[in-house]
Amino acid sequence: MILADTGFWLALLNRRDAFYRQAAEAAQQWAGEGFVCSWPVVAETCHMLAVGLGNDAAVRFVNDLSRGACEIMELPPQSLSRMHKLMFKYSDLPMDLADASLVVLAEELGEGRILSTDERDFRAYRWKNSKPFKNLLISND
């Protein structure tokens, strides 16, 4: 499973987005492995789609999710403590709840591959305190 961040979804669903081509190619290339995200990512994506493209775009995104475009992983309630620590640690960027949830999800799944347009932050974030993310949308090798 590959982690999918809000920026990936926004780019994939908006042909005018600067990262649309990369997102579309990545979606095709990695679809066989499946995508995973968290409820905070879904909420953030829906909000940003509704504000930027209109409510119909958010409705289409939810429909895509209901048809299996991405697995939405539940995080246990004790994950909030870890997300709080991460948000405090990375407050200089700052880290939002959606990003913190993806770091926790990486730790839960043991998976650091991600699709994100947020190059700066996901270069800085570490899962399990020391493991870097590998952004498959923007090469960071």
C-alpha cells in the first residue's frame, strides 16, 4: 500500500493543477499496489476540493473512495498522542493533522512510500523518528 496525501488527490482531480500529469501517471503506475490514507486526509481533501473546485468535485471524490480508489485506515484513539507529539516537533513547518496522521499511518503499516505534492514537509518528516519518506510523486532520491 502506498500512502496518499491531500496534494496528490487534489492534483489528480484537477487537470489545471501543476502536478496533474505526475499525479495521473503515478495513479496508473502504482494502482496495482493500492493507495491508503487517513480520515483527516479525506476531510482535508474534501474541504479543499469544495473550496477550490466546488462541492461537486468533493462529491465525486467521495464517490471514488466508495468505489475503492483508496483504503481509508482507522487510527486507534491513542494515535492522537503521537500526532500531538509530531505536530509539536514539526511546528516550525508547521505540520497539520492530516500530515501527522500519515506519519502515524506509515509507522503503523511500516511503509514510507508516499504520493504528495508537499516536497518540503515530507522531506523533513521522519516516521519511527528516523526513517525518511520516499515520495513517489516527486523524486527525492
